[in-house]
Amino acid sequence: MNILSRQENTGNSMNNEGNDKRQGTISSARFNLLSSMVGGGSLSLPLAFHQTGNLLLAPIILIVTSVLVQQSILFLVKSGIYSTASREQGATSEDEGEMAGVPRQNNRNNKKGNASYENVASQAFGPNARIFSMALVCACCFFATVGYAVLLRDMLEPIVDSLVKPPEGMGGGPTLARNVAMLIVVLCVSPLTTWKNLTALRNVGAASMASVLTVGFIVAYRSIECQLGTGGNQENEGDNDSNENNLRVFPPSWKELLDAVPLFISSFICHFNVLPIHNELRCPTSDRVSRWVRTSIWPATLFYYVIGFTGSLYAKCTPSGSVQGNILLDFDEDDPLLLLGRLCLAMTITLAFPMIVIPARDILVRPIMGTRFGRRFLQSMPNNQPPLLQNSTHDHTADIPS
């Protein structure tokens, strides 16, 4: 019996060590960051380009925003490393006074990181900032989830209306059938939100990027077709003098410039997933981290430029001489490419749900697992610990002096 017990303990120890190792590659980290960043917000960039001047000022704003986002991500990663090192130094000084100034290594390049937003905020601004930062990240993820759910419902509208006829006089907007369809899709993707880490979602991120690239190709194709005069809403061409001025260098007014700047910024929001992705990246040297961030931000910037510039040109084929906040709404409803674009965008939004929910989930679960009740709960189930708890409790085990 003793031999069996030792073998069982050895197996459990090996499993725990495997769960604590970094498994992410630069490729998986890139897909996860891109799927957190590139999504439905890119459909607003044609409007931003149209308002700020698609020939000069809009590309400049896009490039400046990309540089600032890249630097902010690198600063955030460094802050997470420093906050973790400070916590490890504090834990070491309690047990080993003579080693108080030396942080424990613990095979740092292979062991999964434990940096988190609440710890960074606590180290920078004091203990009261911990709760505030947790609330901010949860609120950001919550409102992003709500916005994506509404956009998903709108993208599923033609399919739902073909199956269930909407009420008389009901245009776009919520109906019972549309809301039920949205709820069914969200419930189908919900199991992905229980996976233990973001690296396990790398294939989901790749599928999401393939879908959003298809949407970008459709927007670019229809816009170029409109410029060549071979398709689009040609009956609207020339109805408005502004159609002749769809190429701009500068914005027509300060108001339009100020309205467009938030659209550029919101297209790069991904910071709530930066630290979780970095915690799982194998061998996170400064060169590899810089390469991961650089090869994520600039391909996204190129995609944003293509969809923003070409989409803004479609203003020539709209009655108002402008484009809407969602460029897909400017296409003909019976356009087969529009239906394909809606389906691809719906898939992109659906696959993005886990990337938005998991950060908030971990923030909510970590404090519970750090309590006495949480530790007792974990001790009562050492052999069958769920994947979700394996990942969410990692931060607190690092606080316990060895």
C-alpha cells in the first residue's frame, strides 16, 4: 500500500508540474492577442478614416496609435514581471532573511507566470487599488461581452428572419426569435470559457482571424468594385456632392476628428489578456516578448489600414455620401457577399467570447481560491482538480513561502 501511495503521489506531483509549465508559443500567443484585439470594432474604421481624412491624417493617427499600444503592452509586461519579483522577494525574506534581496528563480523560463492586474495595481498604488483594478477589468470584459452579443444578434438577423418571420413593421432590432438565436449561440460556445488557459484556445484564435480576414476581403472587394463602377449602389452615385470628395487629406471639422479618435483606440483594446498570455509564453525573454508583440500589432495595423481605407471609399456608393459605424450596413441586404460577411463576422464574434470571459473569470475566482474555504476545497480534491481551478489558483500558490 505504501508503494502504491508513493506512486500515486509521484504521479500527482508530475501532473501538477506539467500544469505549471509554460506551454504557449509565439504563434499561439500571437493568435490569442489578435483574436482579443481584432473583431467587430474594425468595421467602424471606415467611418473613422472617412471622418479624419483617409489620405493622410487617418493613416498617421493609426500608426501613432499602434506605436503607443505596442509600448503600453511592453510596459504592462515589465510591470507584471516587477510586481511578481517584488512579491517573491517579500516571501523569501520571511523565511530566509539572508536571501531577502534575491528573488527565487524556480526555473523561471519554464514555470508558468503568476502576474496579474490586481497585483500590479497593488504594487503601484497600494492595496486599495487591487479591488479597483479588478472591478475595471471585469467591467471592461462585461461591456465588451454585451456589445459583442448585440452585434452577434444583428449578424444573425437575416438567417433568423428567413426561419421565423418577424412581426409586421419590425426592421432591425430585438425580437424574441433573434434574442433566442443569440442565446443559443452563446450557450454553445460557453464550454470554451471553462478551459484552463488561453493557450488551449490557439486554434480558436486562428479560426477567428481567418473569419475576420474574409470580412475584410469582402469590404475591400466591394469598395474597389464601387470605385471602378462595376457594382455597388450605382444609382446613388452623384446624388450628393460629397460623393466627389470621398478622398480627404484632413477632417472637415474638429468635431469629426474628435469623434473618430476613440474608434482608432477601441480597435486596439486587448490589454486585459496581455498578462495571462505572457504568463503562458515559453521562454519569455525580452527578445521573444518583443517579437510576439511586434508581430501581433503591425499585422493588425496593416489589416486596419486596408479595411479602413477601402471601406471609406465606399462612401461614393451610399445615398448620404458617408459610411455608417458598421460598414456592412451600407451594403445591399440581398448581396450574397454581405451574407457571407455576416456569417464570418458572426463566427469571429462567437469565437471571441472565451477570450473576453476568461480574464474576468480568473479575476473573480482567484480571491475565492485564496481564502481558507478555497484552500480547504482544493485540499479535498487533489486528484480531480478541475482545469479551471488549476489555472485560477496558480497566483496564490506563488504567495506561499517554500
